[in-house]
Amino acid sequence: MKSLRGIAIRTIFWAGLASAAGAADGPPADGQQTHRGPPPEALAACKTLASGAACSFTSPRGSVTGTCWAPEGKLLACRPKNAPVPGGPPPQGSTPTSQ
């Protein structure tokens, strides 16, 4: 017969593993939401404009100005003028974080 201690250790191990797997899919611990593409306001700002046109919208963080832009195969959205270029250097005035 298996010992009660062995069963308890395995139960704790599997419960911890399941909890960690679920936490990876949930929101960050600090309460901030993860970014999953442009906000609806950025999409709406360029709905009737062409790529490269000046645009602006109001986000929960305040007023944003930028340029209508879309990566290949994606929807046109207002890209903030200080947004980083994918694969490029960080935006001017930003400080990189060290890990």
C-alpha cells in the first residue's frame, strides 16, 4: 500500500503544476492586461484613411497622434508616432529595461 506521505507529495506536485500552467494563460499578476493588437480606437481612426495618412484617436491613456499603418496581412490602424519599429531600435526617449 502506498504511503500517505507519498500520495500527499504527488498531489501537491500535480496541483502546483496545474496551477502554474493556468497562471501562464491568465492576466499578469500586476493587474495589467496583455497587448493583443491595436485597440479598437486605433482601427477606427484609419477606417476611412489610406496607409501613411496622419491620424489621431483618444485612448484610455490620453490623446494619440500617429500615422495609419498596417503590417502585411493585418488591418490598417493608427500607429502612434513614438511606437517602436518591429525589429528596430526602441523609440526615442525610451529607456531599455535590463533583465
